[in-house]
Amino acid sequence: MTIINILLAILQSNTFSAFFSGQKLIKLNEVDSTNDYLKERLSKSTPVKEGTVIMAVDQKRGRGQRGNSWVSEAGKNLTFSILLKPSFLTPDEQFYLNITISWSIVQALQPILGDRLSIKWPNDIYVDEKKLGGILIENLISGSKWKESIVGIGINVNQNHFEGLPNACSIKQLLQEEYSLTDLLYELCRRIEANYTELKTHGVSRLQTFYVQYLFGLNQVREFSINGIRVQGKIVDITRKGQLMIDFDGHTANFDFKEIVFVF
Ligand code: BTN
């Protein structure tokens, strides 16, 4: 080995060993929830390295946002969780991770699905008016320190039917052909790793620009429900804390996650 090769090897190992690429992929045939599996391992003080990925073939009790369940047919879709340790962020910067992960998923799916993709605030992945995937980020914060984040991701890949979910869709339904789960998982982790590194080194600004650019319904007049009342407004931006900014005839108001519902 020449000195150049040795230097290259050291450089590469430094670049890749610090995060995902060097970390473990744990594939479970059956589990209740990959998020809960990671949470349990952390609660037992088992050391889990940043970038560890837990993937389930058959997730029996997947959890979604707003206390909903996430149902996925065994072996057909991607259901996985990644452990992150964003100690470089403060607890009031939690939304930066939503931005980073949502944008990474859109980026990974773009070569397959193109510009029909969007991010329905705060972090649903949509193709046209249908939901292709969802993200459940659970943050473990102790005092003023943000210790760990469990980033759970569900993407509908090869499922043909969604019983009782008229709003759901899969890559197979859109392309009329199966897509490799392994290839997609690899590409998703690659994008998440790159964008997480960017967040760490350069901040959220560029990632946020992409996120807003891809917001579902951006600058379109749509119907929303606020405290059960139907209103029409235009999404114009998000705030620093990730609230949704909606313009109602020239007057802008900001909303937290539980304060507003999209009407389809
Ligand atoms: C949502 O859109 O409501 C979020 C869905 C998140 C589902 C994923 S699947 C892997 C991980 N484990 C879970 O129990 N939930 C997330």
C-alpha cells in the first residue's frame, strides 16, 4: 500500500465511520414497533450508536402521529427507525430534524417519482393528493439537553391495497412495478446522512428552503379546519419553530400541529 492509499483509507474511514455507513442495520422479522424497540433498548441503557437502523419485515403495532396506528403489510413496505443524537441542537430547534428528514425522503424518492412529490406539513410524504409515507420523530430530552431522537419512517413501497385508507398510495401503485426495498432503504439512509451532516455543519437554512419549496399546497388556496370551523387560506411559509404560516386574505396566522387540519 502506498502512502497515498493509506492516507485515502484513513480519510475515508473518518468520513464514513462516524455515522450511518459504518453503523449497524438490525433487521427484525417481527416487532411491535421499530420506534418502541429502539426506545426499549435505550431505556435499558444498552449503548446504541448514532446511525443504528432498526428495520422490520413485519411491524405488528406501528405507531403514527396524533396517536394513530401505522398499518403495513408484512414484507411489502419500509418500516424502520434510525437513532440520532442531535446534541448540537437545542430543544427549541426540534423542527430542524423534521425538515431534514422530510427533505431527505423527498430527495431519495425524486428519481423514482419526480415532481409529484410533496411534504404535507409537518412531515407526511405525499404524491399528488395521496399519502405515500409518514415520519414519527420521538425526542428524548433531559432538562435543557436534547439527548436522542428516534426517527421512525414508514414508506409504502409494494403494497397493492390499503383497506379502509382511501388516502394512501404506494410506489408500486404509481409505477405499476415492484421496487427494491433494499435499494430504497440504502438511498434514504444515504440522503439522511448527508443532510444531517449538513444540518450539523452549516445549519438548517438551505434545507429549510427546499422543505418550504416542496410544501404540499404552497401558495394555493385550500380548505382547512380550525377548531372544527372550515376556512380557506394559502400556506405561505413556516416559522423558525416549524409552525405553519397561512395567509387569509392578506392576514397571516401561525399554527401548531394540533391546531389545524387539512380538508381534502
Ligand atoms: C404518520 O404518518 O403518522 C407517521 C408514521 C410513522 C410510521 C413509522 S413505521 C416505523 C416506525 N415505527 C413506528 O411504530 N412508527 C414509525
